Amino acid sequence: MLEFAIVGAGFSGIAMARALDKGGESDWCVFDKAQEVGGTWRENHYPGAACDVPSHLYSLSNAPNPSWSRLFPRQPEIQAHLRRIAEPLIKSGRVQFGEELSRARWVESEQHWLLEFASGTQRRSRSLILALGGLHVPAAPSIDGLETFAGPAFHSAQWRHDVDLRGKRVAVIGTGASAVQIVPEIAQQATRVNVFQRTPAWIIPRNDFAIRPWLRLAFARWSWLRKSFRGAIFLLLEATSTALTHRRSGFWGRALARWHLRRQVSDPQLRKRLTPNYPIGCKRVLVSSSYYPALQLPQVSLIDQPIAAMTAAGPKLADGRVVPADVLVYGTGFKPLDLLSSLQISGREDRQLAQDWAQRPQAYLGMSPHGYPNLHVLLGPNSALGHNSVLYMVESQVAHIVALHKERRRRAVNSVEATERAQHGYLRRVDAGFAASTWNGGCKSWYLNDEGVNVALWTGTCLSYRRLTRTVQIENYRFV
Ligand code: NAP
């Protein structure tokens, strides 16, 4: 029997395994459905895929990379970095690929989890750590007749590199974080790109730059310099959380985004169509300096009339006009936490996570659901961010889980579970932060469920989450 089973070999699964390894723990195993590490960075390889968080912050604090080539890392470089840091774990033989978890059941009499994989493999583990990533299940647009489209149609996270866009008319549906990276890239290949916008986004400049070799050498030589750079980025992003958590303080962000729009788009009509009518930060703020220029290329058009239906020839607008397309690209985002709800996870007294989470996914500290002993979800409900590096949250969670199980062992017991009271307390705190925040500003976003309840975000600063998770508050757990 394993002591820790980690499901998912993306950034969070790797961070967890590294922490266990570093703590001298050898009885762990990582399972991943694919044949490679990387998670979201393995799956999102669309043209232009890159991270919106600067590279030196978007790395684990104990696995730095002084050689990042740019301020904002691109997908191939992040994926290569992940492969590199996971290599010792893979070499140790404790990462198993091609294993997709389909079912997990807590066996109360034995005090362990029984895991069943799609391959038929069964494993037993004292603890189960789900590192599946919140944004995993692609959301196709809900448009009548979508399946009638005659050409290739695919989601940004399922990019079809076999579809040659040269000489083609491409319809891009959606204008979120993925689409604004895709449009400038494919505009260089396709003969026509029609971008279907439902809601404009607030966009701030990207100011990306290549990190010169001398600076990379300096980062490698003087770790204090790299750490200071990382720290400065962190504090800058952390400061933006004030603008998000206090609805009235978005002035500077709005001024920056408006200035960026004015500077890059000279046509006042187009500017108006690209100006959001909700508070900045309500939806995720996008970071791009190439999207607005791409929209103004002669072969690119912004279409902000709603799509009434899909036809074989392309999207049909409300006025009956069909916009001809050879290829459809869905930049329509994800169903957050959907994967977790679709897995069969049975906890104590046969409770089902899918049922418990049907109204609202919930877990103490966003990682330990009450009723599910020794189960932890990395970046679970209400522990994602809208303003800083999620890896900071992952590292807070990983350290907490390690400390929690140390305490469990010190007490010589087999299981630990968050109390219901602690879980409610956490949600109350998250909801209080949300009420006054810009996320509650009347827009729709993946942060919210259909009832407008925030199911995704932690509503404080990263530092306040670190404070909350730094010590194990014994009264919030039940040790058995
Ligand atoms: P997203 O931000 O959820 O955007 C989805 C887009 O699709 C929105 O513009 C949405 O419009 C539109 N849409 C959905 N259904 C539609 C329909 N029927 N007709 C027209 N438009 C429709 O998704 P995403 O861009 O994939 O990004 C999701 C998250 O992934 C980001 O917020 C971020 O956390 C992460 N991400 C990060 C990066 C990065 O670091 N660079 C890159 C990609 C993704 P509405 O706004 O009207 O709903």
C-alpha cells in the first residue's frame, strides 16, 4: 500500500511529489493519464500559448530557472522546464504514465483509499492527493447546430496542428485569455480571421522582452538577484489584489487599460466596441500587446453580433447573415472543477463528492473536503487566483499537507479530515471577501457558477492565504 497517491503530473502534482521526496518520504507515486508530465502546459499548445505571469515568478520557489529566455514564458519553454524538474522523480520510477483515475473509494475499515484506474489497475493508498488542475475540461460554446459545421472545429486546448490554416477562413469564437494569444498568431497564416466577441475584456500591455544572456548569467550566479527580481514581481502583482478586492479602487487599472486601448486603436468606433462595461478585474484581466494590432489587420475582423446558430458554412448571425468559415476555433474556456465532479469519489459513509459538490464545490482551505478523510485537492474550490501566480498557492497547500500528515503520524493515527465547521468558516471568509470585490461586479466569468456564486477564487491576498495555511490548526481537523 502507498502512503500518498498523487493524481496528475502537472505543476501541482510535481510540486507535491518533490515536497514529499525532499521530506524523506519514499512511499508515494504520481499517476497521470498521459505519457508525459506537464498538465495544462502539455495540453495547451495552441499557437502563441504563453503564460500571463512572468517566468521568474511562475516557477516553484525550490526549483528556480535562472535561464528563462523571456519575461513571459512561452508554452514550449515551460513544458521543457517541467520535464527537467520532473526528471529525477521519473527516474526514481515513481511516476506512472497512462493511468487515468476513474474511481476512488475510502475504505473506512482499512483506513485507506482504493483507487481504480481506467486501465483496470487497482492501488491502495493511505492518502489521495488530486492535482488535476481546475481548468481541465474544455467548454464548447452552446450554439444551436454546432455539430452541423462542415469543416474542422476544435477547442484551444485540443489544437489540431494537422489542420493547415494557410489559405483558410477561420472563425475564432471567444475573446478570453487563450483567444487573444491565438488571434495574432493565426492572423499570419489564415487568409481571413473573424473574431466573434460576446463580451469585451479589459486588456493591459504585456511589455514582454527577451532576457539578455548576461542577465541570465547574473541570475545564475547571484541567486539574491534572481530572488529579488522574483520578489519584486510578486509584490507588484500582490498590490493589484487591492484593486480587485475593493471594488472602488480599480481606477489605476482602468486608466492603464484605457490608455492601452487608446494608444493601440485609433478608430473610436472600434475602441467603443472593445470597451468593457463592467469593472476591471471582474473577469480575468488580459495581458496582451499584440491582440489589438492584430484585430486591425486587413484580414481580421471583429464581429460582436451574437451567433444565433451554426450552419455547415459558418456562424449565422442574428440578422440572418452567415459568416463563411473553413475552420472553427473555440476559445471558449473551460468548465472549472468539472473533472473532479465527474470522477467517482466516495468518502466516509459512502458520500459522493459529485453529489456533495453539486450545489457548490467546497473544501476547507480549498483543499480538504469534509467527509473525505486523507483526501486533498490541490487548487481546489476557492483557492485559485485572479491576480498572481497560482504556484504560490500550490506551494502553500503542499507545505500544509506535508505538515498535516506529519502531525497525523505524530499522533499515530491513520486518518485526518477537516471538520464541517472549519469548512463553513473558510467559505464564510471567502464569501465575505467576494461580496466587496470587483469579481462581484455583475459580469459572468469562469470564477462563478450559474447562480453567480464564486466557486473558484480565493478572495484575499496570496500572503493572507499563506498565513492561513502556514500552521495546522488542530481544532479544524479530526484525527482518527
Ligand atoms: P475564458 O477566459 O473563459 O474565455 C472564454 C471566452 O469565450 C469568453 O470571451 C466568452 O465570452 C467566450 N464565449 C463562450 N461561449 C461563447 C459563445 N457561445 N459565443 C461567443 N463567445 C463565447 O477562457 P480562456 O481564454 O480559455 O481562459 C480561461 C482561463 O485559463 C483564463 O482566465 C486563465 O486563468 C487561464 N489561461 C491563462 C493563460 C495565460 O496565462 N496566458 C492563457 C490561457 C488561459 P463571455 O466573456 O461573454 O462569456
